[in-house]
Amino acid sequence: MTAPAPLLVVGDALLDHDLTGRAERLAPDAPVPVVGGVRRATRPGGAALAAWLAAADGREVTLVTALGDDPSSNDLRELLAGRVRLVELPLTGALSSKTRVLAEGRPLLRLDDGDGRAQDATVGARRAVADAGAVLVADYGRGTADALREPLIRAAAHVPVVWDPHPRGEPPVPGVRVATPSATEARAFASRLGGADEPEHESELRTAARDADTLVHAWRAASVTVTLGGRGALLSHGGTPLMVPSPVTAEGDACGAGDRFAATAAGLLADGELTENAVRGAVHAATRYVAEGGVRSLGALDTGAGADDEPRPAAADEPTEDALRTAARVRAAGGTVVAAGGCFDLLHAGHVALLQAARRTGDCLIVCVNSDASVRRRKGDGRPFVPQADRIRVLRALECVDAVAVFDEDTPERLLGELRPHIWAKGGDYAVAELPEASLVASWGGQVVLFPYLDGRSTTGIAERAALGPRPEHLTRTGPDARR
């Protein structure tokens, strides 16, 4: 499988802190909550978070940003070491940082500190933009994108550029492949350009479509994607837009979801995907990010661990390791892990219906797939029709699937023992008593759930019909002339 393409991220880095604890009473001297049992977490923010997320996808990532000699800048360098290559611009003042105070995972207060801004571009930064095969501009209004505006204009004429704009920043350069404002940002940008006021009682979707159309033309962008939070995103090339809905409803901490969206879209464009596919993949990734706990899902970064302590992202040929990490993250965030299993040889509508229904019962769906050898033992020497790598790729492409794991045994008990899902989903043509894994799932408090199965769909039936070839025309007619 081809390795993900490199990506250049240009933008303003921040340093983020979370103070998380419990709020069980009010202060005696003021009606404010008292947060106790506080745990401190430090991680990259702003463009640095976007770069880290892109690197977690297995990409080679270079970050062009402004850093200084202040403690926050030094802490950020340490967090990014070994994961992201840095090309630094000089910074005036201290690096901006934000501190959130949370109780039971809900933000109570945010403190902003540091007023540093990027100075002039360096030769190295200009060269990095000129040499890039794809660029993500994560603008946080602190001058990095402004300092490199001319090189970015030239880059947008030749390579995919995704621009995540900021209300305090300049508009995207002409020719960007995708600009990704939120609905609130798009409304503010369109109003600033003299766009019509939002009519009373107009739906969010209609307003977003109108604003996106305005911005496509005003910014001379190839497309504008307005992100709509949990609803998904609206993609416009000007004129009638394309709605890309979220695959599921994900509730949780949305901090960083915009960076996850932009980093995924830019990475997929770097890989050669069409804009529509890149936006669809970005919606899926942002939804999964929120469902898995948002910034809490970043693992060792949340404890401020150094580079040597951070687990490396799973390689493209290590689906089971990725599945185990996904299950662990969702479980740690208090979510429900759902698993389903099978050969999934010649994926058909019955499979898809089962997987979609299973995903709606929890916060992630992990599909356990028989290896080629396992399928061969169960189905015979002529199977599988589709090799393991292709079956994994097709399953991963489904919006409802969060991860895929492979097992080589005849049954998935060993793998289930590692994943420990809360729900094990099976098609309704089974009875719980017939499932050898039912008692295993129950041993850790899990539940087997049966889902209705679509009648008349089976891999064997499809294969047999395909082997027979096309049916004669007189046998496929319907209506009064069908038997002539």
C-alpha cells in the first residue's frame, strides 16, 4: 500500500493546557464552582495541533511557524520533537497559549496568554513553501500566513492548498483548492464582504450555502467547505452545494475538531483524492475524533509525555494495532466499543446494513475480518474471491467503520479477548446459543446483540449468479410481455 504523501503545514502554533478536575461545590466567598483533584495536560495547539494530527496519519509533516525563546516555545519544540519537522520564523513576544479549566470534561473557563506574532519570512520558510507538494494553512491570526502570503499565492497555482481561515487573519490567497471556515466564520466573512444579512428564520444550511457561494467568488477559491459541527459539512464550488453529513451523531469535546478536519482534507488532497472525497473523509475523521474524546484521545500528549513515550501511529499494513488503539481510546473516554465480524468477501447490501446498524449502537465500530487463510479453511480453496488487503480497504472506506482488525483463527475469540468490546454484533440468522463467543463476551460484561438481516443477500448467491452469466432477455422482462 502506498505511503501517505508528505504535507506542509503553515500557520500559527499555540501551546494548550487543560486543567481537569471535579466541581462538587461552590466557593464560600463567591457563587463560582470549586474545581478539585486537578490534573494538568499540555499539548500542541493551533497549527501545531493540525501538524501533529497529520503526522499521526503516518505522514511526513513539516510545520512552518513562529517560535521564540520563551518557555512556551521551548515546551512546544519538545512536544513536537521526533514527530514534526520544524521550520521556524522569528517571533516577537511570547508564544500564545490557552488554558482551559474543565470539570467532568466540560469547560468552565478559558485563560489566554501571550501576544507573540510572526515576523518576516525566512529563506528556509520560503523554500519550504516552494518545494511543497501540498499545503495546509492553519491561520490563527498571528501573522505566519501573512508573512508568507506571496509564496503561498505561487504555491496555490500549482499544488493543492487547503486554507483554514481565522476571523483575525487575512482572506485565503486566490486559487486555494479548499477553504474551510466554520458556519459562524463564514457568516462573519460574508457579512464583511457586503453579503446580505441573514433573513429571519432562515435555516443554518441555507445560510451556509449562500455564504459559501459568496466566499467562493470573493476569495477566488476553487471551493469553500463550511463546517457545520455535528451535522457535517457543506461543500460549494459556487452554485448548488454538496451536503456531506456526519456518519453518526458524536457528542463530546469538539476542541481541535476543525484542525482534524482540515488536516485530513489536506492530506487526502496530497494523496491525489478528489475534493469531494477529501471532504467526505475529513467529515468522517472529525466525527471519529469527537466520538473518541477529542484532544483526550491524543494519548501520551495529554500528560505532557516526551517524544519517546508517545505511541507511533499504526502503519497502513497494521490494521489490528490501529483497532486496538481505537478501542482503548474510546473505552478510556467512557464510550461504547462495538465489534462485528465475518469474512466480508464480496461486500453486499446485507453486510452494509448490519454494519450501519451496529455502529449506531455505540461510539465506534471495529470490524473483525477473517484472514485469507482463515477464509480458505472455512469456505474452501476457491475462497476468498477478494484478498485480505482489498477487503480491509473496502471496509475502511465505509463511513460507519472506525477500524478493522484481522484474525487468522477460525473464530475470533482471541481477538475479541484483546478488543473486549461492549457489544458484539451479529446478523439475525444466528441464535445466541449457537455463538461460541457469546460466553466469552459475557465474561467481561459485554453483550451479544442480533440485528435483522436483509433477506436474499449472500456472498455465495452472488458468486453463483455471476458464474451463470447474464440471464436471457426474456427471463428478465417484467409486465404483460414477460412470458412471450
